[in-house]
Amino acid sequence: MIEFVMMLSMWGQTATGNWTYIGNQYVYNTPMTKEVCEKKINSKNWSIHQNNQYYRIQFDCMPVPKVKM
């Protein structure tokens, strides 16, 4: 089974209107199923307060790489 972790990353909007990753991220290091992770990142589960139209926080579910021993 593939496990996933929840990741929050910061993005900034360029002068041309494109969104670009600005280098900051937070990872919730508790592995979970994809379904559980997707439920956690659903915007209906969060209170969102955005005061700057040029920055945003993006929520993603990222697979945990398998470590070969």
C-alpha cells in the first residue's frame, strides 16, 4: 500500500500572473492513506484567511518513498 503525507507549500504570483513555488513548505510526517490525506486537505475542512492576493498556501498529498534496505 502506498502511504501519503500532507504537505503545505508557499507560492507567489509573478508579474505575468504565473504562480511559482517560493521555497517554504511544511510536511505533516504522519503517513496515511491517499483517501484520508485528500479528506484532510479538502478546503471545506479549513478556515482560510487570505489577505494578500500575490501569495497563497497550497495543500498537497505526497507519496512517501519506499526505502530499500
